[in-house]
Amino acid sequence: METLHVVYPETEQAFIESLEERSAILNGGTDIHVKIRAGKWPYTRLVSLERVETLKGISQEGKYIRIRCRTTFSDLLANPLIAQHFPLLYQAAYEVGSNQIRNRGTLVGNIVNASPAGDGILALSVYDAWLEIWSRKGQKRLAQIHEFILSPGKTVLKADEFVHSVILQKPTKPLRALFYKVGQRKAMAIAIASMGVLLETKHDRIKEIRIAFGSVAPTVVRIPEIEERAFDQTLNEATVESWMPFLEKHVVPIDDIRSTAKYRKEVCQRLLYKILDL
């Protein structure tokens, strides 16, 4: 491997000017060594965000919440806005790695890593999050989380772009949240399969449901047929059973070192019944 150089800009402008094709951004840095050992690291230069204080933090902007790119999972757990308005994201953040990983790892890093097992990505998918993308040329654009990730490890980001912030709209009504992850051990595990749900019911009838699964397709998947057809259905076992064909359509896992495709499908079927506990 070539020598790896690290630069430490101290302002947003200096950081943006440092972006170039052979550079990678050093944010939390929790995945860099893994990629280097796997021989999947083409970069010779790291641009660190450590000294750019304006890229860290969570702010309320009217009906929206902005989460800047240096914000760690521990920052999410410590912020009352996240616990109050986005309980599914709060639950997902708590499931990320260990305390040490949560103290270093960032939500935006989780997104840009583009793993279908990303806990943060799953929650943001259910919340229909938007990403604010900045470029070296001074341009800004928005991309929805569903459009941003193309396949494992691949996103729509160009070489001179970075994700500045995650934008979330505060829900206008209370929604019950469920995040559930199945791994090879009880803690600090990469998901074999995971599920995120937001649910509103009235007199045992579904008024709104949003549902997504992770680790069971090239990207995190939402299941629109369930979301559309569930309205005003009674929440019971028969209803959940009727959703299974839609689950079968969208859940297309593979065999890998952590599990088999067959087992992942069975796990997802069982996870779907967890909605009855909400």
C-alpha cells in the first residue's frame, strides 16, 4: 500500500477545497482499517473532519431536524430531539456496535458506507430522510436516502462531493417505533436481518405503517405493498399472514459468512409478527 497522508483542515471552506479524486474523508474512521486489510482501499490521502467544529451537531429548523456529518451515534443518543421525535433512530443508534464505536462512528459515515446491514440507514429509510450534499464547486443538492445508495458500498456521491447533513421532518403525530436486529450474538453484531417499523393504530385498526428490512437485499428495502394495503386493516395474526407474499417479493437475501439466504427469509417472517407486540 502507498503511504497514506492525512490533512486536518480547520474550516468548512478549507475542507471543501481539500476534496479531490484520490482523497477520502476521515470522519469516525471505524471502517477504514477494515477496508485497508481487505485490500479495498484505493486512496492515498485522508481529509480529516476532526477540527471542523461547524460540521458537528443537531439543530431544529422549523419542522425539520438537521444532523450534521460529524455527529456521532453517542451524540444522537444524548440529544432529546432524537428521543422525542425519532424514537426508531434512537433505538437503532443504541444497537450500533459498542460504546467505543458509538463514540467515534457517525450517522453520515454509516450512510456513506452503504451497507445493507447499516442500522442507521434502516431507521432513516423508514423516516424518508433527505441528505444535503455539498460539492467543491459550491453547489448543494438534496437526495432522498432511497436514491442515494445504489448497491453495497456504492452511492451517488461524486469525487468532489460530501454529505453535509441529514434532514428529517418531525412527525406530525405520535407513531410507535420498533427496531429489531438478529445477529450471531446479542451485542456488537452485524445484522443477519433487521427490521424497522413505525405504526399508528386506532381501535386496533392500522392508520399508518412504514416498514423496512436490512441485510436481506443489496440495499435496505421498504415494502410499499404492505404500507399501502394495511390502512384500516385490523392488526392481528391473520393480517400479518396476508403480508407474507409481499415480504417474499422484496426480501432477496444471499448466502454469506454470517448466514444463509433461507435462514434470513425465515427470520424476516418471524420479525414481521413482532409488529403485534407494538
